[in-house]
Amino acid sequence: MHELALAEEIVRVADKEAAHVGATRVLSVGVTVGQLMQVEVDCLLFLLGIVGDTSRYTAGAAFEATVEPARLHCPECGATWDMDDWVFLCGRCGSTEVRALSGERLEVTTMEVELDGDGQRTGATDRW
């Protein structure tokens, strides 16, 4: 179950960024998970809640995940398609030389933090 290690790293990244911007706490964290990363998203979110609650910054934070669909490309014939099963074979020409165009990333994409104890909030949509 690599979801636990991923949850620990996501919380570590959120903590590091919160400290860097001088936040008092993290309110929410958005994560993008590529379809090809073979992550059980529900399990990851569950573990993020548990691991996050052990952290100074992310305790009580909301965690959200967006799945990035896998988009595949065949360099032999130029076909491009969205993956709907785990077959890496071009449906047009039968080539096995298929390349992923998307669906391989796992990253913290958004965070909302509280900058001081009076509830002032700031959001960020940059990649972290």
C-alpha cells in the first residue's frame, strides 16, 4: 500500500509550504493524481485525513483529489486516445509502442491557508 507513503509526502509538502509562506494552518489541499499512477484515490484521501491530523499545519484540513485521465499516443500511426482500460495497444494499427501524454503525475496543485489567527485566508492555485 503505497498510498500511506504518498499521504505522508503530501502532508510534508503542505507543511513545508505553509511554513514558507508564514501560514498558521492549512485549510485545504488539492492533489492531482494521474490515472496511470495506480493510486486508490479513496484510500489516499482517507489516509490524508489521518496523517494530516498529526501535523501542526494540516490538522483539520480538507483534502481533495482530482484524477487526471490517461491520454495515450501511438507514434507509429499518430493515433491519440483516452485510455479506458489497461491495454497499451494502439487500436488503429496494433502497435505496442504506445506513449502516455498525460496521466502520470501526482502533485499538490492547490492549497488554501490561514495567514493569521483572525481567519484571514489566502488561496493559491500554483503547483507546489
